[in-house]
Amino acid sequence: MQLFIRTSVSNMKNTHVIDVKNPELMKIETLKNMISIKLNIPYIFGIRTMVSPLLDNKKYLSEYKIEDMQTIQLVFPFR
């Protein structure tokens, strides 16, 4: 399964693709870790879909009905 990751930080305003294996068994926390490693950014961001609030780290992708080729957005805290 592929997910599109949209970032909105000033120095990386673009979309990245990440491959997810076994989305039914993957927690949001694991996805955040994969994104953090791939984009080389700190693990301080939240994840949301285009129509939902922030996703809970302890829940699974399947609980949010995240499907193949869906776009999710990274949300960074204010400093």
C-alpha cells in the first residue's frame, strides 16, 4: 500500500510517497516512525487525514479506514 505524505514546513512543501506493508497491523506510531526516518525530521509531528483531526498513536491504520493511495498530512507544533 502506498500513502502520500503532505508536508507544510517552509523548507519542504511537497508530497512524499511511503510504502506500507500490512496496514491492518500497523499502528499510527509505527507510521510516524517510518516517516521520521524517511524524511529525516524529528518525531514531534502529528498525522491527520484531510477530513479528520489528529490520529491517535495507539490506533491502527485500519481503524481510520486509511486506504491505498490516500494522502495524509503532517502537522507540526508551533514553537
